[in-house]
Amino acid sequence: MTTKLFGEPVRRREDARLITGQGRYLDDIGADAYAAAFVRSPYAHARVVDIDVTGALDVEGLLAIYTYEDLTGPLAEPLPVLIPHPQLTHPRTGYPLAKDVVQHVGEAVVMVVATDRYVAEDAAALIAVSYEELPVVVGVDAARAATHAVHDDVPDNVAARHHQETGDVEPALAASTHTISFTQYVERSASMPMEGKGVHARWDADDQALRVYTSTQASTSVRAAIAAKLQLSLEKVEVIAPDVGGGFGVKIVHPWPEELLVPMAARLLGHEVKWTEDRREHFISSAHERQQRQEITVGYDEDGRITALDVHIWHDNGAYTPYGIIIPIVTATQLVGPYAIPVYRVRVDSVFTNTVIVTPYRGAGRPQGCFAMERTMDRIAQERGLDRAEVRMRNLIQGDQFPYDQHLTFQDGRPVIYDSGDYPGLMAKLKALVDWDSFAERRAEATARGRMLGIGMAMYVEGTGPGPYEGGHVQVLGSGKVLVSTGLTSQGQGHETVFAQLVASELGVPMEDVEVTTGDTRRFGYAVGTFASRAAVMSGNAVALAARGVREKALRIAAEVLEASPEDLEIDEGLVQVKGVPGASIPLRTVAVLSNPLRYAFDEAAKQATQFAGPGDDSKPPVAVGDAPGLEHTDYYSPIRSTFASGAHAAVVEIDPSTWEIDVVQYAVVHDCGNVVNPMIVEGQVHGGVAQGVGGALYERMAYDSDGQLQNASFMDFLMPYASEVPPVVIDHQETASPLNPLGIKGAGEAGVIPGSAAIASAIEDAVGRRIATMPISPTELYDLVRSSADPVTNSQTGAMA
Amino acid sequence: MKPAPFAYADPTTVEEALDVLTAEGEGAKVLAGGQSLLPLLSMRLAAPTTLVDINRLPGLDRIEAGPNGVRVGALVRHAALLASAEAAAVQPLLGRATANVAHPAIRNRGTTVGSIAHADPSGEMTSVLALTDGSVTVATPGGRSTIGWRDLFVGPLETSVHGPAVVLDAFFPALPARSGTAFAEVARRKGDYAVCGAGVVVTVDDDLRVTAARAAYLSVGLVPEVHDLSGAVAGKPVDSADWAAAGALASGLVDPDGDLHASADYRRLLVATLTERTLADAGAEAVARALEAS
């Protein structure tokens, strides 16, 4: 590798385009498209009695109205359960348009298509749907009580009981020197990408083919779903993810009703149709995450070492289970974090409620698992009078224990075996970064100013880069341009930069010659999607392997021309040359031309590849058996199992005891995602994740009332932190290479968000001396807490040894 | 989130605006900066038949600062009032309060008079109008009239201005001699609607003893209220006045509601805290101004 780009903080090449308004997002496509709007249920649980469209029929510009009755074939069947699991005993999904019963406010009942969105909404407002209201179940405790059922045929509201254990927990708890039990809650939040969902479909009547643009994290799978539901052959459907304004998980769910209904309408009407989700729709009809009730019992010895851990979680999965029990599994398996837990049992009851579906949002069950484990560590420290850092140190998996088998089964169906890591190293760096051992002085200084200062920490291990696979295609054109494509999609992560860095590094070409395409099924048909911190691991390795294939072929062809051995050649700055022999070289673009023997020349460069251009070897066919024309290669990366990144965060909060405002004044991150391709991009991912962690800890919640009405379905009342609420983040890196993949990398996309609630809860508790059992927490709630009978909490002074 | 159909008029004189409003009746709505009205339209929470855009009416974009007070025209943006040194010199509360109005993008578009006509008890300028004992000038087909703040605010999002009418300006009386002001808010995020806000005026005598302390609050009542807190601090030298007692007095006078972001109890706590803090600042300013004048 002579053109060194791997590991460099290369500036994001997509930014100039995206921040100057040159991006091409879903709503930028199809200016002449008809527009779809939806009549959505105003009730959380109701029977649809009658749909009267007559009032809308006179609206000028109305083109079509569709209800469930208009759906045919597979479209009239329930939406797919994307990830079946034997423990998901009662999966339920809705229909593209409500059939008989609506299960949450916002469920689509009628689709209206009109000349534009204004007209479509006018018509939608004139459609009268009558409902018979049914009892409503809101919140994990109401679901658990099961006074009412969300689905008639699931009277206990339990969709799944997930259960894993690594030993016999009850005797292990009985034999423990100390045990404590407690219950805590995490609230709902949501992905909230800047761009909501959106679909544009164009039917080509001559080709009998469909092109769909959708703001998705999984274009290949949307394509397969549309083909199946609309009964089209796969090659007649193209799906393209254009620029996508953020996903954070909500766009991995598919097919959304709109992803089927908009193409259906385009085909029926013979005209482009588009639907662009508005913010209110996003709040009430996309997806949320995070709500859990966690019942924890832990056994530990005199020194604070855990001897047994028993966790029972009640997980709110909303009205339906299209994404299976992935979040329960992730919480269950990632909960143990960087710790060696001798005996662990986890049970997750995933329950239905009459609320928006619950599917992965950045972190995807990990923040809750981290909250359970890290708050347990704090409890043990408090009970034993130990420094919170010291208790964690005593329970960490040590460097010589890798690979470390947690004896659990991960979301990819594979064992949870930590491939590599240095958890004591993380802790040492974190303590240094926040000056953990001398916090008492800072607290005293704040006390003198009339402020309460507190510090907290949290550690995590994150399974990243799950399979099954991703692929990459690399092609060198005769112009010297290098085309790279991979099937997974981009939502702003910087894939254009990172994949170009990798290919430029592997191939030895200038980065500006490399063009990257993602998420376009016309370019790459096989892919899984962008989720679970997997793009760099999966597609990064796949495009690197594809580039290596191209390099090998280029050297083989060039070796013949240069009359040298391939081992004696190198590629640098797009030039193939004999090592140490200046002038003995051939441009890679010429190699690309020669790789494709031609009969017809169409330009000067092509002439070099035609049959009379020079003496050939008449003993061999122009394209050898087993070879193929063109300087290109496709390869795939399919991991044996996930790779496990890790990190440690600390937060310092300052609280004004006259207003109970909570200010995160310092936030420190030590982050280990294996070999780092681009540290600037990794830091950006961490910053964004921390912002969402702060949001989840202090601001964001979905405030449902008991009727299932979302009280804060707008950005005025659903509070995401502004830049002014996000603390400066200091980051220290640790690089523990993964032995599982060629590049030695681990995922980084979700890390920043995982420990936020745990670390900030710990810091607030440290500042005010009261037990925090529910996150998020706002100033008004903190005021209630300090006036309540909640347990007083005393942390041992940081740095103190027992 | 697209508005229902509406007609649009952009008159160039007040008379023409009143003609349109008269002709269209109750379904017509005046549009100035649109920062409150347009979201209501987009969410179809309001569906006026006609929007009467007053942005082309001449002469309404002026800030007139005189010895008696500051007159703010109906088309003056929050940002312009925030930037006006002349207005701040006459009535410092104007700049201090507008600095708390939302974010720059909203201040660049939203109008001070529009937010008063909107009568949101969470708005900064409704409380400032009350605290300064201000008024508005309203044009109707019958002529022009002045309405004092007590008669203007009827309820949340409701004023006494009905029928065809355009609010032409708001008048904020000047800060009296030997007086100081302060304004502070607690919001969930910087620039959000205040969970609670307080504006105060403190006046001192020649011996630098407090003669009066008055406060107005945001987001604690249905309409702006002005509370006289003089009883807790009057007669005391500024540097030994018990501002906390005034805060305690205030928290007993207000009757806030709870909502998603704050309980009524928490708002009462903030009334006490913000009152204490702002009174201390305003008292110090009153002293400084009194010494400067003497």
C-alpha cells in the first residue's frame, strides 16, 4: 500500500454537496408527481365501522382514493414479520391500510392521491371514517397488567418471552454474600431523522417495470418486498435510496405501508406518485424505541465482585412486531457489557401496547442494557462503600481472556464471543481524561458557588457488523475513473469518503478518481442494509476485497505488457510500475483499456485494445478461460460472527439547586472501534451519538396520555437537544484490532448514544444524593425527586479505596 | 401539514386592509411575521378563509423612541427591536426581553406587535407590555383607538380586538427615573418558550431605598399579570433588601398550571427564584441610574 489513506482524517467529500443544497433527497425527485396523503386513525384502538368518501369526491384535483377493500393479492395480506424467531410466539403486523381494527393513533386507513399534496390533504380532511372505540393499553405496566388486550387473541399482551441463561441463577444468588433487587424504567424516544420517510414511484408501461426511490436504509430488501407484494418479477423493480437525510434505525424497517401503496398507485394511475412524510406523520406513524421496565437482582461478594445476575425486562413493543424481537435480544445480550458475570439469566417479556411500533433506534436496545448493568455497578459500589470506578475494575474482563465467550446468542443468531478488547485500558484512559480521582476538589469549588456538581461513568460493549454479508464492486474505466458500488445505503455517515479511502488505499489510485455509489439496486443487487454499526465493517471489507481483486488482475495484465513478474510491480498514484525501475510503467487506465479486447474503437484510448493494435499471443484466446473482460471485480464479506467494539463515557453535571436545571458541563469518551479508517468521521459519529444520548437522558420522551394520544407530537414539545444543550465532548481513542475481518475494524455508528443515560443518571445521583430509577429526567422531575422519599444515595469519594 | 385553501390579499394601505377585513368578515386573519399563524395553518388548527398580509402597509416598520416611551410599529421584527440602542436607552426591558424571543431565524421574521396581538401568555412581549403599563393602537373602520394592556388581554390567545381591525403599533412607556429593570427566563432548551420567565422594575428614592418593586411573569397565568411586590422590600436600602422575601411573596400570588414540561409547583419555585434574582439585578441598576442622574 503506497497511497496511504487508511487511518487519515480525510475530509468528508460529500459535505460540500450536502450543505450547499446540492443534495438530492426524496422530495427533490419528481416535481410533477401526483401526491399521496393519508387518513390516519385518530384513535389508539378502535374498530373501523364505516368509511364515507363522498364528501371528498368533488375536490378538484382528486385522482384516487384507496381503502383496504382496494388492495388485492399479497397486498391485502398482513405486512411481513421481517425477522421471525421461535420465541416470538405471537407475532402481529398490520395491513398496508387498516382492515377492521386500528391499533394505534396514526395507523393508515385511507390513501388519497391528488394533483398535489395540498389537494390530497383537502380531500383527506373530507373523508369521514366512523369508529367504534375499544379499550386502550398504554405503557409497559398497563400491558403487563393485561386488564385489556391489544390484540383479541393475545389476552396477556405478550408477543414473545425471550430467555437466555449462562447457568443456574437461583442457587448462585442464594449462595451470594450480598444481594440487592431493584426496578427501574427507561422511557420512549425515537430516531427523528431530519428527513422523514418518503417514496416516489414511476411505472414504465412500455417496459412493465417500476422504479422506486425511497428514503430507506435497505433498498435491496425493499425491492424484494415490492416485487413480492405487487407480484412483479424482481428484474422489473429498481429501488434507489437517494440522498437520505438521516435514518438512525427507523428507515431499516420495511416495507412501510407507503413503500407498497405508492408504487401500487403509480402502476394503477400510470403516473408518477410521491409521498413525503410530514413531521406529525413521523411522530404518530413511524417507529419509536426504548421503553422498558427492568427488574434486576444481583449477587456480589465483599469486594463488590458480581457472583450472579438475574434480570427480568418488560419491553414495550408497541402495536405490532414487524422487526421481531431484535431489540429484546440486543438488550439481553449486550447488558453484560465488559464484565465477567459468572452466572447470568435474562428474561424479556415483549408486550403489545396501543402505540406506535417499536423498532431499532440508534443503539437498538443497548442503551437500556447498559443502563441496567451500569446502574447495578453504581448500586454495588454504594452498598459496599467503594469507588464506582473500582467496582467496575474488579468486574472487568481482562486482556488475557480474549476471545471471551459470554455463552449467549446474539441478534445474528451467532454466539456472543468478544473478539478483542482492552477494557481496563478504557477505564484507565477515562479516569485520566476526566481527572476522576481528584473530583472532590472540583465539587468543593462548585459547592462554594452554590452549585451541586456530580460525576458519573458508564461502560459498554457493542456487537457491531453483524452479517450475513455485504458485497462490493470495483471497476477501473479506460478514463482512469474508479467506480465503486455497494448495496447498502447511506444516510449521511460519510460512506462516499470512507469507501473511497479504502479503495484508493488498496488500489493505489488518487482518491479523487474514485466514485462511490451506495443503495442503488441497479448497481448492486445483493445487500442487507445499513444498521447495527455495520457499514464500515461489512461493506468496508467487501470493497477492500473487491479492490484487491482488481489490483491482482491489473498487475497480471500489466506484467505481460511490461514483461515483468506481477510480484515486482506496484501501483501508486494510478501508475503501475516495476519497483525500482523508473520509466518501466503503464497507467492503470491503460491497463483497464487492455483488459477488454475490442473489435471496435470508439476513441483514441480504445484503439489500443483492438485486434490490429499490436502483436498478440496467437496461442491463447483473447480472453482466457476463467477470465472475464474488463478491469473489475466483485467480492463479498461475510463474517463468522459480530465484532465487539467497546467504550467508556463519563459525564459531569452541574445543578442549580434554585431551579434544578441540569447542565452537562463535561463529557468524556474513550472509544475503541478497532482499526480506524477515518478518525474524523469516527469522532463525528461519537459526537452525534453523545448528542442523542444527552437527548435520551434529559430531554426526549414520547408523552402518551392514557387514551394513547401522543401529547407532544411536534418539535415544539418533543425536545431534542440543540447544539446549545450538547456539551463539548473530549475523546480519547484506543485501537484494538478485530481479528475477524481483513481490515481489523469494528463498527462505530451507535457507540456514542449507548452509555448516555447511564452516565448522566449516575452523575445527577452523585450531585443531588437521591436515587434515580427512571430516565429521562427533567428539572421539574428532579425538583419532585429531591422533595420525595426516594432513597438517599452516598457515593464513595471518587478515587477512594476500600 | 399543508394549509387548507385560503384567499390572500396584500393591501397597500390601512384603509384597503380594513376594507378587505370588513368584506371577508370573521374568516379573515391578519398576517404579519407568520411565526405563530403559519404553523397553525399548516397543522390545520386554523383555517381562515382569507389572509390579509399587512407587510406592504407603509410606515409600520418604524421604532420611535422618545422621552415618554417607545412606539413599535406593527411590522418591526423582534431582531430590529433587539438591535435598537435608542429603544433600549428609553426602555431597557425591550432589548432584554427580545433577546429571549426564540432564535435568530424567528426573530428576523416575527414581529413584536404580532406576538402581542397573538396574546400568548408564554410570549415575552405580552408581559413586557403589561409590566411597562403599555398600550396598542388599533385601526378599525370607525377610526383609531388606544387600548391599554389591561383591556387588551382577555385570555390565552385571545384579545379584546374583534371584527375588522389592524393593530398598528404598541407603545411601551419609558423607564421611570431612579429605576432599574431585569428580565430572566428558564426554558427547557435555549430559545424555547419559557417554562417560566420574569420581568421586573425596581424604583428607589434619593436615599437609595426601594420605593417600588413590580414583576410580570411568563407562562404562569392565562393572561399577563403584574404583581406589586413592594410590600416585601419597600423602605429598605437596595443592598440589604430581602429579595428572597419578595420572591416568596410572588410565588404565593401566582396561580400557574402544570403541563408536559413543568408542574405548577415547579413554576412556583421558578417564580420565587427568578423574582429574587431579577429584583437584585434591577435594584442594582436602579441605584446606578439614580447615582448617575444625581
